[in-house]
Amino acid sequence: MTIDIEPLKKELGRRIEDEDVVTQAPLKAMIATFDRDDKVPGEGEPIAPGWHLCFLHSYARRNVLAEDGLPTEGGVLPKIPLPRRMYAGSTFTFEGDIRVGDRLRRETEFSDVQLRGGGTGSLIVTSQTRRIYTPRGLAVTEVANTVFREEVKAGEKSGVPVREAAPTDVPWRRTIKVDPVMLFRYSAITFNPHRIHYDRTYCIETEGYPGLVVHGPFAQQCLFDLLRAPRRSAGSRPSPSAPARRCSTSRRSTRSAAPPPTGKAPNSGR
């Protein structure tokens, strides 16, 4: 398949802005979904890292949603000439806190596009740089990557990358048994309509996965919840899973002060 991404490169630098207000209700939902004992932040109190994904959603109308449930227009990305989408990891820099009651403003920029080849054919990798501001200034910078790939032919299986197992020589570890209810709840909280996370029939018969797929940001949140302390974190793309089972997170200290985290989230993906 021959793809020319030069027209896409001409769209680099496109920007959009949106706004939201931080409220308690979705934070309660996050605590319940991840089965945590956190106190719900009160007015003026900071929220936990990663919980900003409860806000600033894409509210695309139903008539612009593709077969996979995701919007085909309305965001910062131009129309991509490949139909299937996958989360491909994000890098976060936390510059300041986000508090309950804050009015948020987010700038989103189409910042990179690359053409690659993979085991499933041609891949287009896009990057969006998102900057979230509170009344106190810049709070979070996220570089979010998405992979667009070719359609899976009828009867074929989607390629599932082989990933390393989580390290065993670590002092901190948490294993979470992921089930369809958790995936559905997380989709609802983050207003994520991608059908691979909750529509098992579509996931297997159309996309060729062996079962429901764990959201990349879900596994990412597991890492945030384990670490909580770091100012900077990089989340790599988890692998698409067999029927959603377990998400393992781990942490290793390499320095006595401000230890940087490392983590793996096998059997999960987007």
C-alpha cells in the first residue's frame, strides 16, 4: 500500500483550544473504578496525576463517529488515510497542580507525523502536544501518540506485539485483575467511545483481537497510582491483550533521592 504523508505534514502546527471545569463527580468515579482508598479532593485541593483525563473530552456528535466509535473529524488531526487507530504512548511533564474548581484551558497542537512499516502493514504515527493551563499557569504538558493502521481483513487476526514481561527484581509491585466492568467504567469516565474496549463481538470479529483491549491510558493510570511522586513520567504503548486479564505495575529505585520510576503493563493495550 502506497501512502503519501506530505499533505499531512503541511498540516503540522494546527492548533485548537478547549475549556472545562474540574468537578468532583468524575474523581469519585476514578477512585471507585480503580478500587482505591483515596479521599475525594475538596474544593481547592489538588487532584492526583492522571485524573486530568476525566476532563477536556472530545464531544463529537454521533454522525461523525466511524465504525470503531471514534470521531472522524473535529479534532486537531487532519483526516488520516488509514482506518484503524491505537494509542501509542504519551509523555507527561507535570509543571503544577490541578485543583478541584479550576477552570482549565487546553491548547492542542498537531506536532508530528511519521510513516512506518510494521507486521500489520503501513503505519502512520501522529503526535499531539497538549498543554493544560489552570488560573495559576501551565500545569501539564502531554505529547500523545496515536498509530493509524490498515484494516484487518475478514477472518484474519490483528497483530499483537510481543512485549517483555514486567521486571521481577523490584521492591514495589501491584497486580490488578482487569475485567470488562472496569474497562466499561473507564471508557465512560474518559468519554472514550472506542469499541475495542467494551464491544467484544466487534473487537474479535472486526478488529481481529483475541478479546477486549485494555486502554493504554488505563494501564498508564495504574503506573501513576503506583508512583504518585514523580514530576515526569513516560507511558509506553501496552500490547493489545487477550481477553482482559491482569495489569502489573512495578517500580524500581535507582537513586536514593527522587528515584525515577520504571514500569511495565503487559497484557494490555488500546
